[in-house]
Amino acid sequence: MTRTLLSRVFGDAALTFDPKWALFSANSFIAAMLAIYLAFRLGLQRPSWAMLTVYLTAQPLAGAVRSRAVYRLLGTLLGACAALTLVPILVDQPTLMSVAITGWATFCLYVSLQDRTPRSYAFMLAGYTATTVAFSSVTAPELVFDTALARVEEIVLGICCATIVHTLLFPRDVTGALMKSIDAAVRDASAWTADALLNHAPTKADSARWRLAADVTHFEMLLTHLRYDTAATKPEISAIRALQDKLALVLPMLTAVEDRLGALGNRCTPELNQLLSQLGEWARDPVESRLSADELLRRCAEFEAALPAAQDEWDRLLASSTIAKSAALIEALAAAHELSAIIHGSKATSELTAAPRPKIRRARRNLHRDQGLAALSVVALFAAVLGCCTVWIATSWPEGATAAQIAAIAAALFSSLDDPAPTLVSYTIWTVASLPIAAIYLFLIFPAIDGFPMLAASLAPSFLVLGYQQANPRHALKALALVLGLIGALDLQNRFSADFASFINANAAAVVGLAAAFLAVRTFRSVTAKRAARRLLRHGWVDLAILAGARRPMNRERWLGVMLDRLGLVVPRLALSGTDVEAEAGRSLAALQMGLDLLDLKSSVVGFDDQLSKNLESLTPKLSHAFRWFATGNSELHPTEARALLAAIDVALREHGAWEPAIRRTRLTALVGLRRALFPNAQAPSFDRVTQ
């Protein structure tokens, strides 16, 4: 019967056994029992807060537990200080105090949404901790310091117990998980490159490729935890950031190479095919390849320099662009392999021997931010909490404080989702489902037991099963809702007392708070996957328009980081919305390619007073206008504008013979890339007036 119940609630996965999940569950339960025992012995006001903290802090990786503990502690202290500042001043003005506390919570939420790494947890917690302390102190404002101190004490106790247990008992380190992710990303990037170059033709884009964009961002998340990791030897963070930069180049460069090969078709010369095959063989196995990356890059440079004048000048430019992009791809992969060796500890930074010599940097990676959705999240939280406060003040509802606290927590916790409403509904359902279990404990089991060992033994079956499911990514949300709902409903104290009316009232208030958060989110914040994908695409085109119109070159790593992060975000949303992933993600990748080409083009005219510099003054406004047109959701330019933009690019291309040799390759590659990305089906340009 138990197996059938677990299967119905959690699916068939509940019947399989994973030792890692079992260890996580056991550690969480041991830490929770240690926290509740110490809270009892120390006589703390709300021991259940310590137990709640254990399950909120628990993470599969020990480094993640420790980093989350630090951020939770900082957020708790900051939130408690805010409550201590506002409550004594505004306690006689409940409406103003409600607005002030809610305003603080919304401010903290907005700040947290500007950082998509785990660090954001500190600010989010600072917001709803202030609401918890402040609203709990309204009936006894003179005890606000005691309430804040109790909150801090119990959370510190829960943090310490979770950190100690998950660190000491068979910890899983972040370093191992990061190394596996890096190895997989480098291996996949090399395999895709080899496949494209050895086939000598565009291959159908595999959906697995889009994972690379998400992987680069995932590294940034793991890096946040790395400094707190338990591993004896940790990789160089600066080397990992440099590796991110190199892997970020693979997708746009690989797509560009495939595009040029597709444009050339069967017009590829035997010499070009041979060189591409050599590059592909190296990418397939850099260690066993008879040619080094240095030698291949030298051959690419010689091939470009000696490229004969073709019967069709456009074919010659396409071949030159193919080799330039292929060389850049091989250079990025060579650097990635070098950096991977550094990260694994088999080579020191000072021992780099490959020609590319990757740049080691320490700056954090820039990620996408959506100020509009952050503002809507703030509005939703403000409406949910103030709505509960209004009912609380107007009706003098004794449990109104609980409803307002839960509304603040619920509206904040899921604010990073596109549409938090379905998640809130699921969370509410499973919270309600925990109440019958809590009632069985409170009114049937607890009256029959005596002492802490029996308490722990009675709780073990439920919490070990739920903790096991919390470790399963498929069921983490429902398991967490059941765990937190059960702990909150039990509200364990030093002395057992169970009152059915209080049990119903307190938990009804929690459900009201969740309902208020749902209504506010549904009204102000819900965004479908399709709409979220369109927002991401629009942000990309707008940033591209800004880049085209900028008078100074932008930072290449910053641009690449943000755009690739958007690509990693947009692909799963396109899949959920039923949109053609390959087509739409391809457009997003095209925007990334054009951004890189624009950066190269702008850098190539700095310090040169030649015809291209003058032509660029007329070209970039047209490009900026075109990108803003795409940002409105249009996939094609107006025919008149398209002809004008194409003519402007072709005019710039016709002048290539007069450019300085040092910058000719960069300019040609950039202009060919822009033309192919914007007008892939256009006829070859005329070079009747090429300057020789």
C-alpha cells in the first residue's frame, strides 16, 4: 500500500533507489533533529524555525549548502535590522508601517532580481525576514528586539546544524560536479566542430548544441559556490571564467562556418577541403592529432594570404571568411583545452605553450537582466502583502500577520519564474496536503509519545521519504512544500500542546497568504513561455541596435556573455511554447554573430581615416534601424530599407582592395558575416569596381 501511495504521489521514480538522494535525506533529517534538540535545550521561542532553516538551507552539494548558509545569515541579519528600525517608529500607525515594511521587502526583491546567481538569496531573504519579524511584533512592539533576536538565533542554529552535517557526513563537493560539466562541454564542443569541418557542409543543428549556451551560464552559478566548497584542491576561478569566454565563441563561430560552407556548396576547392579536413581531424582528437593547433593556425594564415583570385570574387571572400572563422574556432578550442588542463591541475597558468595563450581574467560574467519583469514582480509582492494587511487591519483578524508573512514569502520565492502562478498553485496544493499528516501527528501520535528519542523516531519515516524526494529534481517542489507545510503546521515547542481551533486558524491564514500571492502574481506578473521568449529575443535585438549605434566599441566579453546567456534562456522557453526552436534560436544566434562582427568592424576602423570609416557612418544607422525593426517582432525588413542596407554593405565590400593589409582580414570577415546573416538568400554582390 505504501509503495502504491508513493507511486501515485511522486511517480514511478519514487520506487527507484538513488544512494545520493538517500544520503541527502539522511543528512537533512539528522541536521533537523540536531537543530530541534538544541533549540529545545536552549529554550528558544520557536524551535520549528531552526528545523525549517535546515530544509531551506539543504542542497545536494556541500559547497552550495555553505554558500546558502552564508547568504541566509546575511539576509536574516539585514532583514532583522530593518524591522528593528521601522517597527518602533511606526507602530502607532499600522497603515504606514505596513507600507514601509512592504516597501522594504519590494526593494530587496528588486535588488535580488538584478543578480541571477545564488547571491541574490541574501537580498530576497532580507526582504521577507523584515515582514516576518515586523508583523509578528505588531501586538507587542516592545518585544520586537526579542522577536528579531529569536529569529536570528534559531536561523543561525539551523544554518550551523545543516552546514556541519552536510559538510562532515560524506559531502559531495562542487568541484567534482563542475569538473564533470566542464569536461562534457569541452568534449561536446570539439565533437560538433569536428563533425562540421569533416563533413564540409552544414549539418542540421542538433538541439543538444543549445545546451552549450546554458552550460556557460551554469558554470557561473557553480562558481558562486566554489569558494565555499569542501574539496581539498579547488580549480582556479579565473581560469574557469576564461574557459567560459572561449566556449562562448564556439556556437556562433561554428554556425558561421556552416553558413559559409553552405553558401559555397560544391564550389569549395580541393585545397580548402583538405585544410578543413585537417582542422576537423585536430578537433576530433587534439591529443593524438599529428598537427598541433599552432601549425594549423599557421596554415590557415598562409592559405588566406595565398588565396588565388577566383573567377567569382564573392566565392573568394566566402572562402576567406570560412578559413578565418574556422581558425577562430580552432583557436578557441585550443585555448579551451589548455584552460581545461589548468583547471584539472595538470598544467599551471605559467606553463601555457599553445599559440592562442588564453587570457586569464577575474571579472564576473555578465548575465541577462529583465528590468521590466523585475518591476512587475515588485508590484505583485506589494499588492499581495498590502492586500493581506488591509484585511488584517480592517477586520482585526488575529491571524492576519501570518497571512501577510506567507504572502511576502510566496511572492518573493518564485519571482524568478516566467509565470509563478502555476507553481504557486502546486505549492499551495501540496501545503494543504501536508495538513492531514500534521493533524495525525498532533492529535494521534504526539499524545502517545514521551521524550525526544520517540519524537525523532516518529518523525523519521515521513521526513526521510520527503527528504529523499526533495533531492529528486522532478519532485523537489512538491516535496519541499510538504516538508515546510508539515514543519509549520506541527510548530514544535518545548511543551506539547495541541488545539484544533488554533491549528485550523493558523493554517487557514497560511493558505490565505498563498492565495493572495497567487492572485497578485496572476494579475500583475504572469508571463507565458512564448511571451518570455519574445521578450528575450527583443532584448537581444535592442542591444544589437544600441551596439550598432554606439560610437565606441563595447566590451567583447560583456556582450558575448549577455547574448549567450539569453540564448540559453530562450531555447527552453521556445520548446515549451511549441515554437520552432531551430528557427527562432537560430535568429537569436544570428544576432549574436552579428554583434561579434559589428564589434570587430568597429574596432577595425579605430585610428584609420579611410573610406570604410566614412562608409561606416552611413552603414551603422541603417543597421541600428534594422535591428530595432526586428525587435518589434518582424522577421523581414521593408523591401526598400533592405535594398538600401544591402547596397551599403556592398559598397563597403567593394573598397576592400584599398584597405591596410593589417585590418583587411578582420573587416572582410565582419562584412561578409553581416551580409550573410541579414541577407542569406541575396545574390552575390558585384565587384566591377573593386580597387586592386
